[in-house]
Amino acid sequence: MPATPSASATPPTPGVELAALLADRELGLRALTGAGERAPAVAVHAVHASEMADPSPYLLGGELLLTAGAQLEADADAYVARLVAAGAAALGFGVAPVYEEVPPELAAACARHGLPLLEVPPRTPFTAVARTVWRLMAEARTRELRRVTEAQQSLAAAAARPDPVPALLRRLAATLGGHATLLPAGGQDPGRDAGQGTGQAATRHAGRDLPPEAAGALAALLTRVGAPGGPATATDAAAGWQLTAYPLGGEGQVLGVAVPDRTPGDHAITAIAAVLLTLLTTHRPAGTEAGALTRLLLGGSPAEALGPGPWHVVHARGTGDPQALAAALGTVLVDARGEEVRLLAEREPGPLPGWRLGVSAPAGPGALAGAEAQARRALRRAEAARAPLARHTAGGLDALLDPAEALTHARELLAPLAPEQVRTLRAWLAHHGSWDRTAAALGVHRNTVRQRVARCTALLGRDLDDPDTRMELWFALRTLDRQDNSPVT
């Protein structure tokens, strides 16, 4: 169970460049003088139509805002300035319904503030523009998914070569169209001259040469991430290159990549390479089948790496030797990372001196992901109760946490919100994110609900479109609802 970046094969949805919209003859959009030369390179991530005098409170950033100017203020400069401050990607102006042509003062304001301005002809409905954006985004996402899948296959093939580490680095650099560096544990100099050795202790490089400024910035990034207690990942930019560093396996090794232009799938591709490099370079106890684990991570069945079981996932925290703990549990499958140790054992553990253990329910090879979550929660319960061991217990979410611990977590999680925001969030979650039904339940306008939920997102620093986040917030709200003395109602 190596500690590596998540190797998700699902990159975020890329935006749509304005150039693609302008090239669609069916839409007939026209870039006006006020759009400036940067218009084709601007990426649109959403479409929003509004005739409000000030739609900026309802923008999240990256939108192509469409309007016919029904409520356009006399002060076009202030209107455009607010859109730019809200992060709008571009402005599309529909002619004919209100104005026969785009107001010159609006074009001049867009030119001053650098906001791309498109003219939408009378024959083009705003919904047609929106549908084209969604279609192009879906096509771009499909292309990125295909790219990640093909990269996964080529990286796996490179990992199977007789010289797997340099072959994998070369393939990664070629796939990203950039540069890749593997800094060994304790490495200091990731410069090109350091990578000529053949042993595992030598820094290895592949791909395009970096300019001195970018090479120096990458060196600093690798040293920072590889230091004890360094961040999980780190990014930087220098000399037109985008730089990222990933620690490998918790032993001080670091993978660094540099690309001239970062695309949404680059992180997923690099994460796959990081998993493979961890398996290839990290020291493992005798008996660990790295080849089988590689097949598992590359889409194979868990049965290829493990016997039928049943297996217990164990999370442990203590001051003892992790290898001695593994020996006591009769397993060599141990990931000793930081203060918390993860293990996979065939026999059910009992309490052990010097350790607090969280133990999952017995699970077959195909159910280890759920068992991992069970063990993590069980360890939290053991720590809260100061018990040497806690096992997973069935009975729903309420049975998984100590009531006092759950209440403390709920209060801390929702502390940034005012009572009205809590009330809105509770209603919005109860109505499954429906703006209209939430507005009806609260007796307010749907735009008010949107504004409050957007404010909750900012205050909590969470993605409310993530189902895991919604579940955690709903659990916290239910926990507070059961407390008569809760300060947040």
C-alpha cells in the first residue's frame, strides 16, 4: 500500500477556448475590437445568461456571460469592471432585441479592461451557444480520458522493460511533452550533470532540457518536497514552464515534472507514473509481490495480488517498530508512513502493547477499499476512547463515531457559517441541491439561495458539488439538530 498521489484516471473537464466557439459557423459569433488579441486563448468553463444590471454576485468565475443589454447601465465601464472582478471569461452581446448593434461604449470598456467581447447575431439563441459549449467540453473531456488511458498503457509497458525506471521517466516526459526528474532519497542536486549514474542513488532525468531559471526552480521544489515533513505536493512556475513535485513512497524520493503548458490530464498521468515508480524504487519487505501490486493498480483484479482471505485492514498509531507490529500480526504487507501505519493481515488482530489499532470487518480482496475506510474510522474511535483497539461496527453512520466526537467535529466544521447560512445549507441539502425547491421551502428567491450557497462554499472552503462533502455536511447538520444546547441552529 504505497503512499503516492491518487492515480485517478478522471481528469477535470477542460474549458472551451473562445477560438472554438468563433470557428462554429452555425453560431455566427464575431469577436469585436474590444475583445483584444487574447480572446481566442481564453477558456470558457460555463455559460450564464443574465439581464441583471449587476450579475457579478452570481458568477463563480470562468463564465461566458450572455446578455441583450436590457438592464445595461449607463456606466458601461463599471459594468465591465465588476464582471472582470468576478472572474468572467468573456461577454457575449445579443443584438436586435434591445440594441441594433453592440453599444460602442461597452466595446470600449471591454477593450480597456481586457474582457473579450463577442457579438451574438439575432438568429442565434443563447441556448444554442450554451449547448455548443457543453458539447465541446464533453468532447474535450473524452479526448483527455482517452489520452490518460493510452498513457496508462504506455507507462505500464515501460515499467515492464529491463530498465524500468529510466524507461518510465522517458515515457512520462514524452507523454507530457516536457521534462521528468527522479530525485533519490537525500538527493541535493537535480541538475542534468547529476543524473548520469546508473544506480538507484543517482538523480535521473528524461525529456527536454530546461532553461537555467526553470531548472533552478525545479531543484528548489524537489528539495522542499523531499525534506522531512515536506508538503504532499508542490507547484511553481518559471521561465514559461509549469513545475510540479510529488514525493514517492515516504522514503524521501521525489518525482518532478516540468511542462510548457499544463493540461487537465497531466496530473492523472503523472500520478500513475508516481505509483509505478514507487513500486519500482521503494524498499519493501520480503514477500511483497510488486508485480502483482502493479497489475492491481493498473486495473487488474485484487485477486491477482492477494489470496481469497478474508483480510483485515488495520490502521495503527504508536511508538513501536512498524516492522515488529507487522511481524506480530503475521503479515509483510505494511505501509509505515509518518505516525500512522497501515497493514493488511489475514488473521484478526488483538490488542498489542504500545499501539492503538483500528480494525476493519473481514473482507475479501474485492472489498478492500471499504475495509480501508472502516479501519481508518475505527482508529479514530480508539483514539477518542483511549482504547488499545477498536473494531468496525455495523449500524449506520451514527454508530461509527462517538457522539461527543461527532458533535465537536460538527461544530468545528460549521463554525464559519452564520445561522441563516446554516438554515439555507440544511434546506438545500435536504432538497438535493434543487434551487427552486429550496427557495420555495425558505420563502426566498432562487437567486438568493444561489448567493447564500456560494457564500457557504467560500466560507467552508469545500466543493459542495462533491457528494462526499455533501454527506459530511449533512451528517454534521443532523448531529447539531440533535443537540438542544447547540450554538448553531
